[in-house]
Amino acid sequence: MLIDISRIDHISMAVAELDPQVKILEALFGFRSLGKFTEPGYVGTNLAVPGSSGLGWELLMPDGPDSYIHRFLTSENGPGLHHIAVQVPDVRAAASALRERGIQPWGYRERDPRDADGADGDGDDTEERAEDGAPRQAPEGRPAGDRTRGVTYVHPRQGGHGFLFQIYAGNPWYTEQAFEDDGEHSLGIIAVNHLAHAHHDRDELALWYERVLGYRPIFRSPLHGNPDGFLTSVLEVPGGQMRWEILQPAGPTSFVQRFLEQRGTSVHHVTFEVGDWQRAIDACSHHGVPIFGERAGETDGVRWREAFVHPRHTGGLLVQFFWQARPGVWI
């Protein structure tokens, strides 16, 4: 039994300060700020990502030293990507699918049908549940917090292979229409192409994504003899909204191996497609943001180019961007 994914709703990033991060995402990346919000433990900002992917971007800042976002930021994984939010038709069915795969749903909570019209099973069981799925006593009257969506999680250390997945049913968080980046000095992003997940065994993780989330494998790089490099497998999210890349170190001197030793299995980078290569390069130069790892090549006679921006210039996130002369060629 697979989790029935409707769409990827948003990508969430933990940062120490909101305003500087919003500034770089708006100015260089062409994101649009949608406003701030406050929840127990953190303050957040929602942003819209330009292009055709239909994804939101969320920033989370701790509201004090006791915040779990603060703990994330001071761990080996922070700052950087915190979680990805996946919308499903039925959170109860998703939790059952996880249990069938030996993954215990974490933070399970069903939607209260008195609070929303979104789907979430048959609506008979509205008690909040503990991490082990057992009901726990809800406050008198309507429970506190957002009960308009049913939510569960795959914990990074309890089945998520180093990354937090938020799975929810109900009304979408991100509802903005697709838009074109028309900024004067921004990258000109036209799509979120993929997230890359570093792991010691690409086949093991690819099989997990296939069996649990229903991702479809579309590419597997051949073996090679360069111990400094990496091996990759690429999968597509149901519906084709974006892709997922798995990076495996090719040898003990691989940069992926160093990443795994320093941060453990986790998301390694995010990749955006841009519509105009020179515009993207000029945007980085305008904002004083250096690039590295620039490469150019051809696939089936179609030209492409790619480069990276170091996490120190993005608030903790390694960013890859690429251009291709014809859609669907670059992997």
C-alpha cells in the first residue's frame, strides 16, 4: 500500500532571522512574500516560488531558545531545509500505509470536521493522538491549535532517512497561481526541478521512495571509477510536479561522503531551472553572490549549463540552478 500523494504543497526552511532570508529570496530568487504568521515555538513567513511548479516556500524562525526550531538550527542539520509538506486525500489512510511499511506515524492528528470541509477519512475519529497513534485526551470543547487539517509526520530518525516529511489532508496551505519572475535582477526561475537526498545506498533509498511515497524511477547513472564523485538515481514525484535525486558517494574521498560524515543522511541541495542563463549569471553578479561548479554540456545535441551557490550566501541551503536549450533534456 502506497501513500496517495495529491501534490507537494511547500518546502520549509529553518533560519535564524526572517527578514534577511526574505530579502535574498525576493531579490535574487524572485520569490514573492505572502506574509508572516505566528505559531507556538516559531514565527514564519510564506513565500511563492516563481514558475510552473506550484510550490510554496516556508521560512521558520524560532521564537526563543526553547523552540524546536532553535534546536534544529543548532544541530548538524541547521540552518537549511527543515521539511517538505505533502498533501494527501486521507491522512488516516496515509498513516495506515506508513504502518504497513513498518514506519510509525509521528504527531498524528486528525481533522475536526466541525472546523473544515477538507477530506480526512470519514471524520468519525477526531481525537488528537500521541506519537504512537494512541488517542490522548483532548481539551474540553474544541482542541487548541489548527484542526482544519489532518496531519502526520515521518520523523527523520524514525523512517524518514534523515529528513522530515509532513503529510496532511484538508485544504491546501499553498494556493497561489503560477507566475513569471519579472524582476530586474533575479535568477528567472521557471521551475523547481528537484531536491537531492544524500544517502549511503541509492538503491535502498530509491526503493523506499517507490514503496512508501510512490515515486517513479526515471534515471540511474552508470557505475564509474572516480572515487571523488558520486552515483545518482532520479525519481519523479506522482503527478510530475518535481523530481527527487538520490546521491551516493562513489568512494571514500567523495564530497557526498564528507557530507554524510558531517551532517548524516539528509537533503543535500535544491535545484531550480532558469529560463535564461546569462540573466541568472548577471543576477548573481549584481547581488555579489559568487557561483561555483559551473559546467556546460550537451545531451542528445541539446545544450545545457549549470552552477551552484554556496549555502553561506543563501541562508544555509546549497542551491543548484541550470538552463537547458530544450525542455526535458537535463537530468
